[in-house]
Amino acid sequence: MANATVGSRGRITIPIKVRHALQLDRGDRVEFVAVAPGRFEFTAATQSVRALKGLFGKPKRPTAGNYCS
């Protein structure tokens, strides 16, 4: 188990084992997701927006790109 301490400015240093496991580098973003009252899951938010393509299916009406000649 890895531990971290909250500093005076509310910051924590993510232990190196955790950074390596999540493949985090300086400047990467992370998310804290509530999974139960008083419990959060910590995940890397490094996926490209392109990874969302197709997640919601095809649009029901034409998109702006379809109107261009």
C-alpha cells in the first residue's frame, strides 16, 4: 500500500510506485471518482478525446460536416 500526506496547500505527492503503475508524467491530469460515501477512486485522465469516438453511436441527424460541399 502506498501513502501520501496532504501538505499545507492541500497538495499531495503521488508515490513513485503509483505514478509508474498509472504511467503518469509531470503535467498529466488525474480524476477522483466517488465510488461510495467517503471513498474515492483515483485514476489517470490521460486518454485522448479520440478514444471516445463511437461511444455514443451514430448521430440521428446530419452533422455540420455533412452540410459542406
